[in-house]
Amino acid sequence: MAALAAFKYDTKYKPVYESLLERAKPKMVAITAVMRKLIIYLNVKSKTLCA
């Protein structure tokens, strides 16, 4: 659900989603790519906060 909100409202993830759709990728693949980017971002953020 976070990925759905991210590509709808966040300016960082919306271009990623749209570019994948323009390249004729299925919607689920584009959503999964946004999910992966969110997970990577959150992992980096948590490591910098804990360090």
C-alpha cells in the first residue's frame, strides 16, 4: 500500500513508475520496482539514523 501512495503522490517515485509504464512494463512490475526503491530508501535511512 505504501508503494501505491508513493507513486501517486511522491515526486521522487512517480517518474520511476511512469517511465516503466512507458516502456510497456506491466503495472505490477512497475509497482514492485517502486516497492523495491522504497525498501532501499528506508534501509539507508534507518542505518544513518542508528549510526
